[in-house]
Amino acid sequence: MAGDAELEILGNSPPAQVVVDHPLVTRLREAGNLDVRPKQAWTPVAQFAEAGLDAVNLGPGATRYAHRADERVEISALVRTYDALRRFVGSV
């Protein structure tokens, strides 16, 4: 406790295993010509992994702007992600 402030930790998941060999991940990567890269930010993927569910992070935009007052994303990145998801859903 610092002064009158309190801190409650609601979750603390270990890092998630990187899922690259699942057929759906392969199809998603191919649908958008996407690379696998590390992510240095919190996402619920680790919580899904703890529950036995494979998951990936996918989205337009740069991590350095995520969840900040100046958060932004390029329109071309939105279009690229939309097109990849559209091709992926059409291939399942």
C-alpha cells in the first residue's frame, strides 16, 4: 500500500507457447502473407493458453501506440488485416 492507494492483481499468466504449426494458424499466415513476430505487450493469449486453447495475436497497428492517448493505425494496415481475415474466413 502506498498512502491510501491499493493494488489488486487480477491475473498473472505465464507467457504463452507460440503456436505456429496449427493448420488454422498456417492458413491465417498464408491468407495475409503474415510473419510470426514476438509481442511485447499484454494480451489475453496467455490466459487462453492456460485454459488449453491455442490463440494468436493479430491486428493492424504498431504496439508502440497501443492503448495510449495517441493510439493510431494506418488505413493501409486496416485494409491489409481486413483482406487477410476475409481470405482466411473464405478458406475455412
